Amino acid sequence: MASSSDSEDDSFMVVDQEETVLDGTMEQDEEPQPVLEVEETRHNRSMSELPEEVLEYILSFLSPYQEHKTAALVCKQWYRLIKGVAHQCYHGFIKAVQEGNIQWESRTYPYPGTPITQRFSHSACYYDANQSMYVFGGCTQSSCNAAFNDLWRLDLNSKEWIRPLASGSYPSPKAGATLVVYKDLLVLFGGWTRPSPYPLHQPERFFDEIHTYSPSKNWWNCIVTTHGPPPMAGHSSCVIDDKMIVFGGSLGSRQM
């Protein structure tokens, strides 16, 4: 009898354990749904709940071209943080230049379309309105050093080379000119070109031409000036207020 009662007790114990397990399983089946909802809500609110120091660090990895402007449109907080990031980028670059900590890196992109041909002594400048770099002219690397008068635009957002087929009074093929931005125009001044191989012993030709290019109208215009500098190349130019300042350069036989 004792053995029988022991077995019965054991059987009841097993049943009790199974019921407990089943009850636990049912309880576990009933609870996950609210937990999942809480986790999903936390995930959806994660960006807005980040500390500003963390969010500002994340935004610092954006491109300073179109991505900064796009992110600034999200909300007032992002607009304020993007202004701070842009300020840090600018002053960080100035400090790196002053301390000599600038490092050049060669970048290779899968350019769509036809890229610009190899050249040297070309003119280039940055145009903020369409966030592009414009390149004009330059020389080939062949023995004759033939000059170009083509214009190219590198879209710094898409990394795509585009050749604007402009109209108007096109500049002569040249190298060593300067290209600067004035309001909504690009100003091209000076430059030089090698003569054709024949006839022999022709001197190099230097220019004092001034041309302006309008990116919005895709139009070249030749500017006639008086009392300007002599024909030159290899000089430096910059725009201050409504004036273009020219310094140095070469006249061929002598330096300025």
C-alpha cells in the first residue's frame, strides 16, 4: 500500500508540474505582444531621444554640400545642429591649413558618362549656387602641349563630370589663366598658348582677354576694358567687393 500511495503521489506530482508548466506557457504566450509594442515604440523614437552631443556627432559625417542643406530641413533642432557642424568644419579646416595638417587623398569614382581628359595648367574654381567645380582649358601632356578651350563642371554631390556646351563669345584655347567667381558669374583672365608647330620658331602667345561665363544662362561674354594689365599667364587673381585683384605672373621672357 505504501508503494501504491507513493506511486500515486508521484503521479500527482507529475501532473501538478505539468499543469504548472502549461500555466507558465500560457502566461508567456499572453505577454509578448505588449513587450513588442514597447520595443517598437522605443525604436521609432530613438533618433529624437538621442542626446544632442551624439546627434551632432552623427551629423558631422554628412557631406558639407547638399546633405547639410537637406538635413537642416528636418526640424529646428537639426537646423541648429547643422549650423554648428558647418561652423566646426570651416574652422577645423582653417586650423588645419594654418598648422600644416592638410593631407591630400586620391579619390577614384565610377564617373557616369565621359570624364574630363587629362590636362595641366588649367583654371578651376568652386561655384556655390550649384555646388560644382568648374574647370577651363589647360594643356595636354603630349610633346606639343596643345591647349584646350573646353569648359567642364564637376557636380560635387553626384561626382559626375558634365560638359556645358555654352554659347556666346568663346575664349581662345589657353592655359595658365585664372578663373574666379564674381556674384553669379565666372571671370576668366589671361593665359598663354603654344604656337602651332609650323612655321617654326613662333613665340608663345599670351592673353589679356577677360571673359565672363554665366552658369545659369550657359553663356560666354567677352569684356572690353581699358588701362588693364599686360598679357600674362601664371598669375594669381581674387575678387574683393567689386574688384578683381591680379598679382604676379609671367610675360614670357620676364616674370612680373
